[in-house]
Amino acid sequence: MNQNALLEKKHADVGADIGHEEGHKMVTAFREAHPDAVPGHYIGRNILVKILSQPGCVGITFRKGLNEAGEEHLVYTGIDAGGNDILTYSVVTPLGKLESKEGIVADKTVWDWDILFPPKEDPPPPPKKPKQAT
């Protein structure tokens, strides 16, 4: 496997399923430590698919930013196997001409979850583990 293939695998494999229990602990700890902070962000599937569909894209980088009103937002871009933001990429047109396209730099996340989901008291507790037969 060549160096670029190894690097691409490294970037593409970042992230793991941590399970409901660990996720619940982390979210609860954050909310207790930072009760006035933005609780999270919601991003729809369509923009994520568009970003990941850019040529050479192996992942997405999320950066915190402030909008004009000083509100916290996420700005996100696709990254290539070298970990570089995809700000432009080349495409070949149906007539065989090489053109440069702008990469997607996205925002417009929903961080006010009350808009999407009615307020609830707390996140649900993790599911109970079945008792082991003794």
C-alpha cells in the first residue's frame, strides 16, 4: 500500500461508534459543566452527502465560528487524504474541458434544538443491560 493510500485510510477512519451509554455520559457531563453553552448542532443529511461527494473527499472538518450576531455556529468543509480543506477541485466537462469548481464551505446548522425538538427534561438514560444467567 503506498503512502497516499495509507494516509487516506487514516483520515477516512477517524471516528467510532461509542455507544449509547458513553454518549449519554459525555452529553450529561457537558451539560452539567456548561449549562449555558450551545447544547449541540443539527446538520441535515443532504449537505453532508454533497460535501462527501466532492472528488477526493475522505471526511469533514467542523470548526467553531461566530456569525454576525456573535452566535456560535459550525463551519464545515470536506477534507482530502492529506487533511487539506477542499476549497477547489477539478472536473472534466462532457466536452473534455478541465474546469475548476469551488469546494463547499457550509454553515446554517440548527443549534437551537427547541426549534427541531420540543424541550425534554433530560436525555433518556442508557438502556439497561440484560442480566447474565448465573
